[in-house]
Amino acid sequence: MYLKKALLGTTALLGVGALMVADAGQAKAQALEVSVSGFSRFLAAFGNLEDQSGTTDARSLYFRNDTEVHVKARGTDDATGMRYGATVEFEADTSATGNTDESWIFIGGNWGELRFGDEDGAADNMKVTGATLAAGTGGIDGAGEVANVGIFFDNSSDATKIIYYSPKISGFQVGVSYTPDSGHGGSTTYPTDTTATDREDWIEAGIAYSNTFGAVDVTASVVGSTADYETGNNDFSAFGGGINIGFSGFTVGGAFFTENDDVGGDRDIWNVGAGASLGPANLSVTYAKINNDGSNVDPNNIVLSADMGLFPGVALQGDVSFFNRDTGTDDDGVTGVLRLHIGY
């Protein structure tokens, strides 16, 4: 739903990144094309934010920013047709403590693509859920002030990994990723293997399908994940799938995932959604619920979402959430966000 348009960089900073020069005695690399994209967002949050967040005396109205700058370098070898490059997503908010969100390099060709670095795993990137079709900030997978119920099983996030994506064949694509240590990312050296909450040898995989049959669009995937905890004889595994079907500007979809976690406990997650595109505006309703095995705590969330393009690259987005954290206390209510999004 986000409106994006890449801009070619010509500043001195980008000029430095555009040329990759090898060390002395090595061949000089070909110049890469460098582009800049990203987004700047201003958000107003309101409603029962204390109950939604579980934070005592949380404000019922506040503002916040969300800003990222994405630098992409891309090149193609004329002799072999191999593609290569890098992506760095810089966090640009004044409160950001990390310098980047994701940072990875890739090499690709007719055989597929390999990625190396701090990037989401294959299962997370390939998932299809009821939130895939959402308008606004993303419905049940959007801004944190409304998306208080998880729609997907736990994943390795941006821990350092290697990922492989196959080429698309007849609408099908396969992906798999390997993460040695879920607690290790960036340039941190010598990670240990004795952190009780960290997972090791984490393998995530998926198979996705997308195709159009006349006026009907179909997108679906099945994904899975498996890992060991670094201490104790504890394992983690998860599996599930989802589908979206679109026709004449309307889309419906949903997903189901099951998670087996020896430390955090087992749970089932399911979600559904419906959306409509009405000219410059998009509308959706999404619902998510978690069933925690061995517990009566089963949170759920309904989100009504809308967005509208105002100018090229500018959109007004909003969500209203009806939540129930189901912890047995006063933990249900209504929250909302209104966000101005500029994509570039």
C-alpha cells in the first residue's frame, strides 16, 4: 500500500558508494548503480493505550515519527549475466539507537539469488496472511499501537544469516535461510552459545505461489521453521500457510500457523482479512487470534483500516483497533492511529 519511488543519488556520499575499488593488486570492480528510497512518517496515536500496551499511566494521546533511508547498490556482469549488490536500511529517527534496520549483500542469476547479512528469514519474507491485503498502516500487522496480537510464528528477525531464493517457475518460488545464532547480528564478534533465550542452527523455509487466472489473482504460501535452544534439551518448530484471493478490486485472505516451543509454550495463530480498492482509497478489515496451549489467555484483535493517496508519494493512513489481550484484567478497549506517510 505504501507509495514508493526510487531516486538516483548524485551527492558526494552516494558517489563514494557508487564506485567499488578493489585493494591494490586486485582487479577494479565495475561501477554500481546506486539509488535512494525510504519513507518518512508522522503518526498520532490515541485511545486506550494504557490497556493495550500494559504500560502504567501510558498517555492516551501522543505523536511519534518513523523514518528510514534505504540505499541500494545494483550491478550486472555483462560477461556472465550475474546480478550483485547491497541494501542498507538506515534508521533515521532521533530516538534510534541502532544505525541500521537491515543490511545485506546479494549475488543472483538464472539459478536464483543468495543473500548474506542482517535480513528477515525466508519464512517471514514469504508468508501470506490476512494482513497481506490490509490498508492503512497494515491492519493487524501494522503500527504497534493497533497491532497488539501477533499474526505469525516467532522468527529470526534480522539476525545475521544466509538466504537462498529460487527463480519463479510457473508461479512457484522456494526460499530457505540459515541463522547460526538468533542473538547475533551486525558486527558483534565472538557470540556465545550459552544464552538460554537464544536459538541456534535456525532453519526457515517456504514455498510461495502467485498467479492470475483471468480476473482472479491468487497468492499463497506454506512456510516452516526449526531451531534448537542454546541451553537445555529444548527445541522450537513452527509451520503454517496462508492465501489471498483477489477479484475486481476486492481481496479476501487468511492464514493459520502452529508453533511448538519447549521454552515459550505452544500456540496456534490464525487470522483473516478482507480489503477493497476504491480508486485512490483502500479499505480493509482484519482479525487475528492466538490460542495459547495450556493457558486461558487467548488474545484477539480486530482492525479497521483505510488509506488514501493525497499526492504522488504521499498518503494518509489510519487504523482503528478493537483489542482484547485476555489476561484477566482490564485489558480490552479501542485504540487508533492516524499517519501521514511520505515514500521516496
